[in-house]
Amino acid sequence: ASASCTAAAAFGAPTPGGPDGCIESACCDLHHVHTIALGSAAGAISTVDLRTMKAAVALPNAHRSCVRVLAYNPNRPYALLSAGDDGAMKFWDLRRAKAITDAAAAQSAAPAAAG
């Protein structure tokens, strides 16, 4: 197992995406100090309540590949940004466990600029 899988298991955190979903990114929630977001090599995102070490929100198919970046919005509770190796950048509403905006999809749907 990789170091991130071993570290997650050692401190009891649920590993997003199952045993092959080693943690590749993590971020602390500024609005809920006992919560962290974890992104996996398998493309999953989960939030974990550090008091209980249980997953609060699970997004098993957040990205098609590794989640590299996670960032909570400091001005908006429950808003999370993620970016992955699939080229997608997504804004999530964790209360609804769904993407608010998928920047890669929005860009591909935008009309080409006149040249």
C-alpha cells in the first residue's frame, strides 16, 4: 500500500474510493473545524468528521481519475472546489452532494470565439 493509504488507515480515516482509492488530496473545512475533505487516486471525494472518524458526504464518482486539488470556499459554507487529472474543475454543494458547476463541461459547451 502507498504511504497515503497507510497513513489514512493508521489514523482511522475512511479511505475514499475503497482500498484502491489512496488519498491524494486533503483540505480542512474552515466553517466546520472538525471536518476534512479527502480526494482519492480513484476519483472519489469524501468528507470526514474527525470526532467520529466517519464519512459525512461521499462522492464516489466525483472525477474520472485522481483528485489533485480540494479547497473549501472561505466565504460560503458547504462549498468545495475540486480539480482532477481528468481536466475537470468542479464546484460542489456538499449539502446536496452534487456538482454546482463543472468547468470542463461548461468550457466544452461554450461556443468557439470568432477569430
